[in-house]
Amino acid sequence: MKTGFYTNPIYLEHDTGSHPENANRLLAIQERLESGGLMDKLEVRQGRSATTAEIKMLHAEKLISEVEIASESGAHSLYTQDCVISTQTYNAALHAVGSVLDAALEVAERRIDNAFCAVRPPGHHAEYETAMGFCFFNNVALAAEFLTKNMGFLRVLIFDFDVHHGNGTQHFFEERSDIYFVSMHQDPRTCYPGTGFADERGNGAGSGYTLNVPVPPGMEDEEYLQTFYANVHPKLQEYKPDFVLISAGFDAHRADPLASLNLTEHTFRELTVELKRLAEKSAGGRLMSLLEGGYDLNALASSVEEHLTILQTED
Ligand SMILES: [Zn+2]
């Protein structure tokens, strides 16, 4: 398969010091893909900068200027230590969105079969006018908005398997039926950001188009996959997405220092197989995945390698 791999050296310059969301994450991924030989099989692309008009598809002007001003003024964080910032953060965040929009366009037009965006800062916690949880602009939400509003897709699935609930993504789309937000994450009573309960199912026209499947701390591969096949898989088949987006956070891995699930690469492989199969069935194969969390460098590198191996392999 022709699998795009989008990244940009500017992501390394979003300097967060000793914060767990740091540039070594992308270096570890890159090193693993190079040493394992997978990088040679990928279509490597350098993502562009998004324009502020593109960010404004979903975000408030207030947030854009807050991130810009905080970066340029040499501030060390925006609001709290949760959102560490450096002089290149604004630039990196614009390029993260740019990669994701480019990848979505290339996949939409079938110039490549599927894509993975190794971007940072991550995005799924970012709200309309608020940065939070290491996230500034909501990369996956902007891709979904672009696909529905500019490209005419009618049923875009966002599957979020990051261990944390994608609160920002959910809030953008919970009143719409053209974007189905599905998240599996650690029980919000035990985990940041404290949202994503099973009874959050969407509102108004979007009623039934948000699916939250919280799972208890300590859960292992077998039980997690049983939960996926029982409670999620049938709903995905029923929705018949015409584009599949994945908020791919790998922090549900047992080695991850920030959360308490006990998954291994096996689960990430299996989820990728199923989402790719789903895309082939109803979306002409159109699938685009992007990096969210994942903070143990070895676990992150090997999980991304598994994920990309499946995306790149011909069935
Ligand atoms: Zn996370």
C-alpha cells in the first residue's frame, strides 16, 4: 500500500523540556521506523503550515492569538504547566494541523492509500477557545471539519483509542450526525480529563453519534478487545463511514507512565486491522491516522511500528 508518513522537523522545536510530551517521542518513532526498515516503504512527506483561516474553521480567534503571543513572548506555559510552551510552539502547532490537512486531502483524492501523521503538539483535548492537556489546536477535529465541509464527505468516523477521553473532539461534534466520535479510554473517574462517561451520547441532531466506552484501570488485551468487539465494532459497521480518522494515542500501553491500562502492541495491531478493514468496506480504503499520546519511548516506537506495518501491508 501507498502509506503516507507526515512529519516536520519543526515539531522537535516545540520544546517542553522534561515534560513527558517532548520531542524525544518523535525521535524514538523515527529511529525505530528507520532501523526496522519500514521508513523506506513509506511515502515520507513534510507537512506544511496551516493558515490561521484553517484553524478558524473550528477554533476561536482568542485561542489562536493566545498561543501566538505566549510563544513569541517567551512564556513557559499557557495557563498551567499542562500546556508547556516555547518560542516555536505556535509554529509547530500550525504545522501539525497543516500535516493533518494535507494527509486528509491526499487520502481523500486517493493519491495515497492511507496515512499516519507523526505530529506534535497533539490535539484531542483542545477545545474551541481553550488549550488543555498538552494540546493547542485540535488536529483531528480540523481534519474532520475539512473533510465534511470542504470535501463533501457525509459520514466521517473519528476513532480515538488514546487512553484519555478526547473531550475537545467530542465537544466540537456532539450536535452533528456527519461526524461520529467514538472513544475507548480509561474510566474518567480514575483518569484525566474526567469526561467521557457512557451516557455522553451526543445531543440534538447528534444524538447517538457520540460513543464513549470507558474501561477500568488494569484492563488487559483480551478483555479490552472483547469490549471492542461487543460494544464498538457493530456500531462502526452500522455507521458505514465514508472516511476513517484515527486519534492514535498509544498511552493505554502497559508501560505508559501516565495511565493505568495494561495493553500491549497486540491490541493496537488488532484495532488497526479492524479499522483498515472497515475503511476498505465502506470508505474506499480512506483512512488517516495521527499521533496523540504515548509517553514510554520504547512502547510508543514499537506500537507505532505495528500500527504502520498494518496500514502499509497489502491485504
Ligand atoms: Zn492520552
